[in-house]
Amino acid sequence: MASTVEVQNHIEELKTSVNSALQTVYDFKKFGDKLTAANKAAELAKVTTVPTQRQHASDCSICTTWDGS
């Protein structure tokens, strides 16, 4: 069973990952029109693709085994 601390750490990792993705979107919105075509395409791919580590599974072993202690 996952402890409260493990769940908190897990959620913090997810939060950090999402905040990083949001910053990428903000940066693209702010500077996207100043990039070369190749750089713009690379940055746009970052904005439109969700990396595997950010895809939270509904059967997450930490979230589904939290013991609440």
C-alpha cells in the first residue's frame, strides 16, 4: 500500500510535469511567431504531444493502493 507521503510525492511529480508543459505552451504563445519555421515546428510538437510520463494511468499503483495513513 502507498503511504500518504508516497502519494503526496507522486502528485507533486505530476504537478511539476504539468506546470512544465504549461510553461512550454506559454512560451510558444509568447515567442512562437519569432521562431524559424523549423524551430517553430519543433516547439509546436512539444505543445501538441503529451509525453508518456505525463499520461496518468487510471490503474496507477500508487493512487489505487493509498492506505490513507
